[in-house]
Amino acid sequence: MNRPLVSLTLCLLVAQLSACTAYEAYRKCGFAGCPGDKEIAAQIEAALRATPGISFWDIQVQSLDHVVYLYGLVDTNPERAHVEEVASRVSGGLKIVDSIAVRASIGR
């Protein structure tokens, strides 16, 4: 048997297996989300509800693939920043996507 050809075949096989393993490590959890997503969202919602000065009922929190999404309306930019700060602190450094709008700036 041709020794270099066998070595090359083995190297290619190992490279393909390594690539598949790397892909698996970065695969998203899917539409159902990752384990713990619901708990993260619930913790952030509870913290927002307990924070004075935040109109919690106008804000929605969703966590998907360990990314926190904030939606809704607030009255001022400082309130928006405060909501994001509370969510960041509670989530333990997870990525926060802030899609909160300020009421005064809608329609301008």
C-alpha cells in the first residue's frame, strides 16, 4: 500500500472530523431556545418589575440562544439605558439586544 496516500487520507479524515466537532460547538439551540433561556428572561423580568422608575409593563423580555432581547416603549432615554443596565447586570454578561423605543421619538 502507498504509505503517503494512507497518511494523506488519515489526515483528511481527521480534519473533517475536527471541522464537524467545531461546527457542533457553535450550533444554535433552535426555535425552542437553549436550556436556561426561560429562567434568564424570568429573572430579568423580576428585576425590572422590582426596579423603581421602570414602566415594566411596556417592556417585553425574551432570551433565545443565551441572547437577551428587550422590546417595548419607555418615556426617556435614561429609562431605556436603565432597563438595559438592569438586564445586563442580571444576565451575567450575556449579549443584550436593545430594541426599546422612546415614546417621544416615535413618529418624528
